Amino acid sequence: MKKFLGVLALGTAVLGGALATGVLRSASRQIAVAPAAPIQIDVDTAAQRLSHAIRHRTVAPVDSASQAEFERFQDFLSGSFPALHKRLARETVSQHSLLYTWQGSDPKLKPILLMAHMDVVPIDPASEQSWTHPPFSGQIAGGFIWGRGAMDDKASVMAILEAVEHLLNNGFQPARTIYLAFGHDEEIGGHDGAANIAATLAARNVQLEYVLDEGMNILSGIIDGVAAPVALVGIAEKGYLSVELSAAAAGGHSSIPTQDNAIGRINRALQRLEATPFPAKLRGPTRAMFDYLGPEMTGINKIALTNLWLFEPMIANKLAKSPLTDAILRTTMAPTFFNAGVKENILPTQARAVINLRIMPGESTASALEHVRRAIDDPQVKLTPLAIRMEPSAVTDSDSSSFKLVERTIRQTMPEAVVAPSLLVAATDSRHYAGLTKNVLRFLPITLTAADTKRYHGIDERIAVSDYLRCINFYAQLIKNSQP
């Protein structure tokens, strides 16, 4: 017994030493830079311009009503940014998308592309009365600019334009050519807008140094163990696939129910899918995020995240308990439609459900579909992939000079923030530019609390005026930093 206790004590000491070594070796990955002096702009005027932009109901998809709104919005941009429209070449792509070219003085340097989208999602009429301020009012109140598009994504469109206008008015001339690309149909896939802008550039043999789009934000009070705000930069995004599940049956009178009821068959298929989730792992961009965040934590969180060789299963299990963090660990499946039956006393002859999958980098739409097929294991349930499908993006190297450039700009314009690479669980227009560069990044410096995450595509979308000013400063500094 004494020998056993001695061995146990030795093992405990060795393990404790290994954990301590992991902590000691986990030096902070945050780069030290001096804060940049903020640019001097008229904040009230800039806020008013964003307010005006929100009032244009540029809803996707474009119909006869929104087409006029897009045209009026683009006229508004021309009048609001005179220096930009005098100095930069402007092209209209696919009728409603915009491509601006700010020609650099050195054609040997690869251009950069800053992008955003002008379209917004519609408002659910049933929710309109629940908004604090009307959703297309652009109301400025309580330190916020309110309305659809304030976060997603007119704040980005307008902040980029404000930054360029300011730089032009102050005599700035880039050595590196800068493209500004604003799509009109991001909310429905970007297949007409961003895809055709990318095709236009590809036809001109343009190769880009990097692309920066919307996507990730600055999280406040959301990540346990990190007191500072966390600026997450998306280095990849998930793929997209929707699959229809359908089943046929003989039907009949409800007083004589059958065992092969179409609703029951689809219901069992959904239950099997729920019982067979995709595996959860700390990998790729998610692993990189925790490699950056671990050294910034304290206490048990720091010990765990700087010793993933031991604690990875426990951490993954904890993260999987929250939908917000489970989504960065695995390919997710969500039922979004269920349709069956025509009358309460008739057994249905058809039942249909749709599941939406968001697919992790390293997997594919084909492998995800095969997982669904194996999990359901019922040849009488027909699987039909729907038309819109997108493979997961490639992963941008967080050690690349492009990532470091964005990281440095964040630290200069928000010194208190901790920067980390991350995985975007949604989809952006940036995927259409993958053939033009290996460096695709996704970030907009809006501060989000847990409550704010529900404002995307939801009720009371808004942006703090201070955040909007930070966005303008960020883009101006990024443009300056991108020059040799």
C-alpha cells in the first residue's frame, strides 16, 4: 500500500508538473503595438448618413419595389461621398452590385479588396410592432443608430466609404490598388452580385493580397475566463446544404391507422438524426481560437486550455452543451420545414421535412449527405439535396501576413481587445472570392453582448454610434497599414 501511494504521489507530481509546464509555455500571442491616433471626422454627420442609408429598403431578393430602392440608395451614395466618386472608378455589376477601383501607384503590388453588402433581410410583419424604433427609420437615439442593416451590413458599407472619403480629402494616395465590392444579394447567397464581381475580376486576371468581409465581431462578456473584449477574426466559414426528407404512404381513413404512416416515418427519421449528431472536435479554426485565448485566461480555464492534450474531451463536452459554442465544434443539423396532411381525418399519402446542415471545414456536402443517409437507415425515406449548396471554405493561415495585418489594425484601433482567429458558422459573400486569393478574412468591429447576438436578422437591430466610429477608424487604419 505504501508503495502504491508513493507511485500515486509521484504520478500526481509528474502530472502537476506537466500542467504547469503547459501554462508556462503558453506565452500570449497578442502583438504589442502603439494605439493609432483616431481620424478626425464629424461623427454626427457620419451617423446621419448611416441613418439615411438604413431608410432605403434594399431588401433581397430584388423585386420591382426594392429595385427602385437600390437605385435611390446608389444615388444617395454618389451624393454623400463626392471625393470618392470623383477619384475612384465605379462599375455596376449585375444591375445592382457595385465595384469601385482605387488605382494604386505601384502595379506590381497585389491589390486588396474590402467588401460588404447593401441588401438586408425583410421584416416579419408580425414583429414590426415589437421594435423599439421602426425598423427602417434609421432612428438615432440613446447612443445607437437603429434599424435593419445597422449591423448587417450597411454599417460596413458606409464605414468603408466614410474611411475612403476621409483619406481622399486628406491627400492619401495608395501604392497598392484597393477594390471596394458591395453586393446586392448576399442574404440569398450572393450568386448574382458577389459571384459576378469576382468573375469580373477573374476575367481581368486579378489576384488579390487579401479579402476582408463582414462576419465576426468583438465579443463582450461572452467567453468565460477572458475579461477583455475578444475580437474574433473569421479565417473560415462553414458549408451549407439543405436536404429534403420525403416519404410516401397509401393513406386512408384515420379511424383505421396503419403502421407505415408517412408522418411517423419522417418523424422517426428526424429522431434518428437527433440521436446521431456529427462528432464534436476542437479542430481547425476552433482549435486555433483556443490556442490564442488560452494564455489570456486565468485560473482553471487557463490550465485547461493550455493543456488541451489532457483536457480536450472535457472542454468539448462543456462547449457542446450550449448551441452557441456547439456550432463551432461540429457539423450541425436543424429541421426547418415539416409538411404533411390535408385534413384531420385523412391519413397523409406524403410527408416532407427539410433539414439544414452547416458543414465544418475538412468535411464536404457529399460526406454530410452520407452521414444523414446512414443515420436515418431507411430506404423508404427519400433524400433530395436542395438547389443551394456551398462547400466549406478553405482555412486562411492565422500566421499569414494578411491575418497579422488585420490583427495589428485591431490592436491599434482597440488596444484593450484580445484578438483570435475563429470559425464563422454562417455564410458570407467572401466565399465567392476564394479563387482570387488564399487570404479571406471576416471581421467587423461591432461590440456584441450575449443579448446583441439575437439582433442579427432579429428585432431591434442597432449599432452604437461609438462602434460605428470605431468601424470607420478601423477601415482607415487598415487601408494605411496595407501599403508597403
